[in-house]
Amino acid sequence: MSERDLIIVTLAGVQRFITASRTTTDLTTASRIVAELIQGAAARLQNNVDATVVFPGHGPESHRDAHLGLPNRIVALVSKDRGPDQARCAKEYIVDGWTRMVREVFEDGTSPQPGWPVVQWVSVSGDAADYQRLWANAHLLLADRKNVRDFTQPADTVGDHEDKTELCTVSPQWRSVTRPRKAEHKDHLLHETLSVANWVKRLYLHTGRPSTNGIASAPFRKRVLQRRHEKAVDNQIRDLHDAVGDLIGKTDLPR
């Protein structure tokens, strides 16, 4: 009999974190953030000689495309009695990874707000050959673990003062914070009132994806181009072109 520990480390609240996005870029970045945190923690476990990562897969290909499948948990077999320590290490990697992302975006020592990430784990021991039983036991424990909420409840103040900032306009469970320096010269971000998590989604791993408006209007723009040869449509395009030029103060816009 080969005694092993089966550990499950899960990142809770992923759906809420991702869907609380104002733009398609935010949505994509949130997915990539989750994948990066999980894949990084899994790779760290995989580097241990006594660990076998069952899920997610590892390697350059799986890491590159991880956001497509969006794993939010790690399942691994480790040496008997090493499960709790290895699970705690994976949790620390995820928390530290998110803190690093926050510091990279804000560049001023800003810390994450309580409530994200929420990492939960369980560890069970047994015969590795009876994997199905280990899996079932781990899931029973995980279901119980999800009913226990351990979190920091900060005072709803800013520093030592009672003055409170506005609520985040995307995730109102958090208060907004001062705009990062990276966003100071971006005109489209001047009036954003966002929490730490949503500023990170807005500015970390910017991939230059098409805007939400661009994606939504694509079918309409395609039909306009298909009928460009019609005089009435061409006149409408020219009028719109001239109006945009007047609005932004440019008369030499490409047609």
C-alpha cells in the first residue's frame, strides 16, 4: 500500500471577480490573472520531488492557454503527512502573487483589499491506489470548508480619519482608491472610481484587445462597408467623418 496525501487548493470567488468587469479587456485580464496565479502555484508544487500535480496540466502550452479553460483549483498527490504544508505553500504563492500584481500596478506600496484572493484548501490521507475514495473524501471536506468564512473585517475608514472614499463603481463591496500613477495620463481613465482589484484588472497584462464598443458594433460596421458603394450610405459616412473631425479638432482624418 502506498500512503499519500491528496490536496485540493481552490481559489474561491473567481466568477464574481471575473464578471465584475466593465470592459472586454478587464474580463480577459481577470481570466488571465486567475490562470497565472493557479498555474504558478501548480508549477511550484510540481517542482517538489514528492509531488504529482493531477490538475491543472503544466508546461508552456498549458500555461499559455490556461485562461481558456480557466482552472480555479489545484489537485495534487504528495508524500504522506506533507499535504497541509504543501497546501499552505500553494496558498502563500497565490496570495503573494496577487500582492506582486498590485504592487506592480500601483508602484507605491499599495496593499490588496481584504476579500480577494480567497484561497481554501483541504488535505486527506490514504492509499494512492484508491484515488476515487481519496477524491470523494477530499470533496466532502472541501464542501464543509466552503461553509467556513475566515476573513479580515477592516474598519470602514481611510487612515485615522472618518472621511470615506466613494464605493467602487464596478465592485461596490470595496471602496475606491486613488488612481495609480500609470493611469494619470490616460484620459479615458480620469473619471474612473475603482477599487484596488479593478485597477489591477484595468492596468495589469494589458493585451490591447478590441474595446467592448468595437466588438458590439462589428456587425453594423461590416454591413456599412458592404454598402459603401451606395451614394446615400457614402454620404452618411462622410458626414460622420466630418463631425468626428470637428469634435476632436482634426480635419485630416483618414477616410
